[in-house]
Amino acid sequence: MKENVLKKITRFNNEVNTIPMRDWSTEEMNFFFSVLTRMRDEGTSSIVMDKYELAELARYTIEHNKRYHDTIESLTKKLQDMTYFKKTSNSFVMMPL
């Protein structure tokens, strides 16, 4: 991947700061924000990434496949517990991530 892509600053809406990540590892956060960045860049298109592309975006070195697998599995479990919630003056939307 080109170095200039890795240096790109990613900005998100302040609502991202409300996601409870207190018990997330640094690696889990890096993977999460790498996927968000890729999704933001692709718009509504479906995205597919292999583990090497994901690792590169997260600046993660796959030296031991088990550690990588354990990190992704842990992140997936944490994401399954998350819910999107948006409330306006006359409506609200709630759905699992």
C-alpha cells in the first residue's frame, strides 16, 4: 500500500467518541478505525478486505497468525454487543452494529 495512504488523517463525527472502548486493546481500536476509514472512503459500496490488507491498514504485522485471529475474534465479539442509537426531537433509530 502506498505510504501516503497510511499517513492520511482520518476525521470522524464527534459521536464516534461516545463508543465505549474502555476495555478495547490498542490493536482492536486500530482495526476498528481502519475499517471505518475504508468504509467512509467507499461510501455505500460493499467492501472486502483480506487479512493482509486489514493488517496493513491497521499498521499491524502478522507474525503469529493466532494472535491476529484472537484480536479479530475479540473485536468481533465486542462489536456484536454494540448498538447504534440516534434520537431526534420526534423519532429515534436503534439497531445492532
